[in-house]
Amino acid sequence: MTFWLRCSLERGMFPCEYAVEMETLSAGRISLFAPDYKVKVDENLVRVEMLQDNDDDEVFVRLPSPPLEITSQTVKVSRSSIVTFA
């Protein structure tokens, strides 16, 4: 199963990357650069790896690259911000 996180996307400095901004529960608003194959531009989504689902509104995910504001690629996000594709 593939998991995607709702985000804001803008073109990065290089043609094969995007600047990504997202809201997290654990670190607030964060940003990172992601390769173009890890984003769905038309849908404002970035691919993430789900690490832990607590059966409530909180989900732990691993981001595709390190955020600029924090040192960990693992963050807690709202379940409503996750989109699943089989």
C-alpha cells in the first residue's frame, strides 16, 4: 500500500526536485526538498512511509528526506492528512 501526505508544493531549485511544506502534529509547519518521483504535483501530495498507526487521529510517518527545521525524518501527522492508494 502506498501512503501520501497532503502538502504544499513548489518547484525546487533543480528541475528534478520540489519544495514541500506540510503541517505536522509533532513539529508544526515544516519544509523539505523531495525528488519529483516522490510527489504528485496535481494533487499536492508527497509520498511517505507509515511507521505507526495508533488507531486514533495520529499517525507516525517517515518523510522522503530530512526537513530543514528539525533533525528527524519521523513526524506525527493527522490521519486526515494521509491519502492511501492501493
